[in-house]
Amino acid sequence: MTRVRTHFSPLARLLHWTMAPLIVAMLFIGVGMVATVSRAHDTLIALHRPLGIALLVLVALRLAVRATRGSPPLPAAMPKAQRIAARASHVVLYALMVAMPLIGWAMVSAAGYPVTLAGSLHLPPIVPRDVALFALLRALHTWLAFALFATVLLHLAAALLHALILRDGVWASMTRGER
């Protein structure tokens, strides 16, 4: 008899709860970066770039964990429209979590700057130096950051709905292990 998984794996939960505050921090660091010309600007850039690459590595790991370990089914009583919305929002979240660091890396490459991870450890450029491409990627990175922020807020709202109102086990599947 096959047992149906009711909770995400411990590794999936660890990745989720590690990435969640890092993504929120990245969004606020990004806003701070473009809103200042003070000395803080360089510090924020020095945080933003390696953190973006770390998030890219974490989302790749997270996708691998999800592909190999799966996810618990949504509650049987959940309406079809909510199921579709839940799946679509996860696809959008994962797409944005992959796209944002890649577009950021490409943007910095197009500007002719290195992506510094630590000290003298730099990533190679992934696109050629091109001012027009930089401008396009910068605008895209900005708009996708807004989309990511909105999607994170919707995700949080849905999580709170499941936790506080519906109490249908969806919140518990990501917050605690099986009993």
C-alpha cells in the first residue's frame, strides 16, 4: 500500500524557509540600491549580486528536490479554480525565482561589470557588453521584481488564508513534519 505524502520533505521545507526571507531581503536591497547614491549603494550592490547567485543555486536545488520528492496533494475539498490558481502561482514563483538572478547576471554582464561573489571570485559574463541590452535587461529586471513582490504577497495571503481561516492542512504541510 502506497502512503500519500501529507507534508513537504524536510529539505523542501528548509529550502522554502531559507529562501523566503532572502527573497524579501533581495527585493528591499534592490529598492535601496536604486534609491540611493550614498556610500550605502556600493554595500548594497556587494550584498545583492552574490545573494542573487546564492538564490539561483538554492532555487535550482529546490526544483530538483521538488522533482524528486514531489509535493503533497492539495486538499480534496479545494475548488478547481483554487487548485489552478495554486499551481499557476507556484509556476510563476519558480519562473521568477530563476529569471530574476539570471536577468540580473545578464544585465551586469551587458554593463561590463563582473558579478563578484567574494573577494576576487567573479562569475564570467553571460552576455556580451552592450549598452542597449543593458537598458532592456535593467527595465525587465525592475518590472519582474515588482511582479515577484506581488506574487510573494499573494503567496503569503494564500498561506495565511489556509492557516488562519481554512485550516485545511496546506499551511501545516510546509511548516511542520509529519506526525
